[in-house]
Amino acid sequence: MREIRLQTSAAENSEFIVKVHVWGQAGTSRLFMVMDFCSGGDMRQHIAKSVGITDAELRLKWARQVISGLRDLHRMGYSHLDLKP
């Protein structure tokens, strides 16, 4: 639940972190979050579909957004420990 609270707090302080609207627990072992819908799928789907990111402008735009989100997390005193390519 600590991660959900962090996500909620971080989204309030950064436009680059997805907002959590509601979270809760279903039964004894399942947590859920209702988050903003990000249309177009995730970055992994785009990379897999096109065998990499060939558009240099898109690559730069996405890199800036990821770095901006990480910067905002660091300013709040948090580190993301599970980044994946």
C-alpha cells in the first residue's frame, strides 16, 4: 500500500506521472487502482510493434518525458528502483 500512496502523491506533483483516482482492496489479497487512461498502449507495445523506435523525434520526446518524471520523483525524495528498457 505504500507504493499506492507514493503513486498518488507523486501524480499530484508531476504531469509526467499517471494519476491514481481511487485505490482499495478486494478480498484479503488483491489491491486495485483506478488510474488515468493512457490511450495508445504502453511504450513496450510500441517498441515491440515497430521493432524499436525509428522516429528520432518520437524517441527524444519519450526520453524527455521519462526523464522529467524521474526528475520529479527525485525532487520528492524518491528513487525508482525498477526501470526497464
